[in-house]
Amino acid sequence: MPRRGWSVVAAVVLAVGTVGAGAASASTSAGERPSRYPIANLTPVPAGAERLHFEVGPLTVRPGQNSIAFTRRIPQPPVDGFIVGMRTNLRRADGSVPPVNVIHLHHGVWLNLSAKDSTEPGPLRFFAAGEEKTIMALPTGYGYAYHTTDSWVLNWMLHNNLATSDQVWITYDIDLVPASSPMAASLRPALPIWMDVQNGSAYPVFDAVQGTGTHGAYTYPDQAVDPYPSGIAKNKWVVPVDGVLLATAGHVHPGGLHDDLWLTRAGATVPRGKAKPGSSDTVHLYESVADYFEPAGKVSWDFAVTGTPPTWRPIVHRGDVLSITSTYDTQHTSWYESMGIMVVWMAPGTTAGGADPFAHAVAATGALTHGHLAENDQHGGRHTSDYANLTRASSQRVPSGTVIPIMDFAYMRGNMAAGNSTIPAIVQGGTLTFRNDDAAQGIYHTITACAAPCNLTSGIAYPIANAKTQFDSAELGHGGPPASGLITWSVPRNLPPGTYTYFCRIHPSMRGAFRVLPASAKP
């Protein structure tokens, strides 16, 4: 059953804002793929608005940090008005943006404690962005009403790939039309509707495992096995009042292909070619596509998503059901802790200027909110002498159940560091147990299979979970999401004989290997 009413939000994760209009030509750096979609020119300040710059920080980033935190009483605009655009980034003390393969903003969610969310109990989530850094730009004539009495909180998650500490500021620019401006009187209020395939979950993620789905693409929740054990469809929301939708854009992680927005109206007839497969009364409203600039393909944060065009105006009626699906590329790689989110902006209580999606097709191609970003230039995947080719290493036979500690950002046995020439080996049917001793310092690690020899340079596109035989430990550690709550993980006992290479998804410079010997192997 779907969720109902204006009941309002809470969530500790990311999402994206909405999009804008006028297109600009794409630009790329050497080796980057050209964009397949127009890029909206969102650099100019909208007419009648002021661009206000705010920062939260300095924030100390611990070695290997990958944790969620809240900052209260963050800077806010000094006057009432309407927010018509918003964007975020990171900076260091020297003003530079840190490379994504070093530190990135896994997510930032701006919450208004003075208002209720539309789709989950809790404070209003009105803006969010992940490392894809989608820009929110509302269509002309609409704005999010802001009052100086509003109380804002920032929920953020910083990911430090390195074993060294750092210091950053979270920046955010707000395009505000002051209430005292003549233009403010002509603006109509817009309300953010948070759509999430795991809405309301403490850590709203899912795994898109290699080989699942259809023709190399996996759609959640449609192709998942029992995605909602409680019986509540977290990806759906029952519209409480008539209104018109204004804009949206999706949020996915690396490997994500697109988020899709759907509308169900009981007994309605869908225009030809616009119905959701298997749901004759559900119409397709929008597909937000991830366009990758990454030379290695759909495997990194080097992408932007498309947002709706200015003419997009689907009418919704009370009792309609909005839903979201998210699709990932699973042909060659697994994507763990994936997300699928769309922030949909709506004008409630009016259908002026809208079109009934059951009478007229409204799904349309949008534009990207930005092009390639320079902080995504470190792709990895180059030859290096820093790592050994452990497929050639000799076997050090160990008993089943042998514990391999992880400490100081290294696997203590089978480490891939240059110069290592032996790896632990177990007989088929046995296991190894990894133990994260760094967890005591709040540092999480994974053991994730990668295609052998997995010994090229680290970057935003390498290594990835592309081994023929897949395994993943989840994030070993305590302290709540994203940690699994465990500090040990054991190798599956059903692995066939062979050499297995792995890496840490949180700190990809960490690599290792072990070997499974045939059951017939002599001691």
C-alpha cells in the first residue's frame, strides 16, 4: 500500500533538486565523453533574484571518514522571500574544490524544522544534492516561500577516501527573490515532494547486483524480491489535493542509468506508448537520465542528470498515486548502497497552466544542470608499480576460519602492496574471516570483489565491483548507518577454486587477495 497525505518527512539521505531552462553548449576536458543532452545555462542570476552565498564550516574530516552528521542553526537568508534556485559544493581553506577521489559530499539535505514534509513524518526536506551536484532551478513564476523565522538544519555526509585528515566547508548559493521585491507579488508558491524508492528508511539504499534485471539493467523496486517486507510501498505517495507538477530531476549513484516518475489514476486510460508495462492505468511522467562524461563509461560520479523542461506541467488530482523507480547498469558490475530519489516540485491547489497526462503525453527530454566538473578528473585505472599482481603470488595455506585483521587502512594478510609475494589460501569449502580493527576509530571498511588482478591506480572509476564471482561484506563498523553493525565478515564457503582479488569500496586504494584451492589439493 502507498503512503498517504501531507504527513511529512524525515530522512538522513540525499536527493536532488529540480532543473531549469535555457541551454548552453557542452564543454569537456581531455578524454571526457561529450554530453548527449543540452546543458541548461543556470549561471546567470534569475531576473529579480539575488544570489546569496553561505557556508557551513570549517568541518574537520577524519581519516577515512564516511559518516552522517547534522549541523543546526546554519546560515539562512536575512530577509523573507521566495527561493527560486539553489546549488551546493565543497571547498578547502584555499578555496579549491577537493577532487572527488579524495573527499566528496556524499549528500547534503537541507531541512526546514518549521514545516512538515509531504511524503514522510518529519521536517520538510526542501533541497538536497549528492556528488553529482544537481542544481535546483524552479521555473519562472514559482518559488519556495522562505521566512526568516524558519529554522534550518543541514544533514550531511562526507566521504574521505584517504587515511589522512582534512578540513572543508560546505557551501551553498541561494537565488532569492526578496518579499519586498515587486516580482515577489507575482510568484506562486511551490512545494517540494520527496520521492524515494526507500522513502522513510534510516539509510534508503538498495543493491543492484551484477547480472540481475533484464538485458543488463536492473530496475528497483520492480525487479527486486520483496523490496518492502512491511507491505508499505515506500516508493509511492497518494496525492492529497489537486495540483500541477512543476519540475524534477533524479538522483542516482555511479552505475545509475535513470530515475522514472509515474502517475497512477484508477480506471484511467493512458496515451498510446506511455503506460507502465503491466499497469494500464499508470502513465510515464518523466525519465531523468544520468549522462556520463566518464571515459570508462557508467562507473563514476562524473555525470549529470537531466531535469524537466520549462513546459513540463502534469496535472495531478486528489487520490492519484505518484511513484518512482530507479534503474542501474548491472551488465558487468555490482553497485552496492545505491539510491533512487526525485524531488518533485508541485503547485498545490491549482491546475492552471497544466496538462492532463492521461489526455496528453507530457514525458519529455530535459536538459543537464551542468557539464563535466574539474573535480572529477582523476579517473584511475592506469598502470602503477604500487600494487603487486597477486594472481602470480604463491599460496600460504591457512586453516579454515583464519582471521585476517584490517588495521591502519590495510588488510594484514594478502595485502596487494608492491613487494608482497604470498597470499592466504584455503581449501574449497573453507572460509576466511576478516575483522575490522579500525572500527574502534569509527573507520568503516569493506571486502568487495573486483576483477583480477585489480592492481591499477585508484580513481573515481577504478576499482569497481566487476569480478566474475561477486561478494561484498557491507561496511564493517558500528555507529549506525551506513555501517552494518558488524566488524567481522567471512568469505562464502561455496567459492570455486581460484584467486580472488578485492578492494575496500570506502577506501579504494586498499586491495588484497586470497586463494581457494581445490578440495583435492594435498597439504
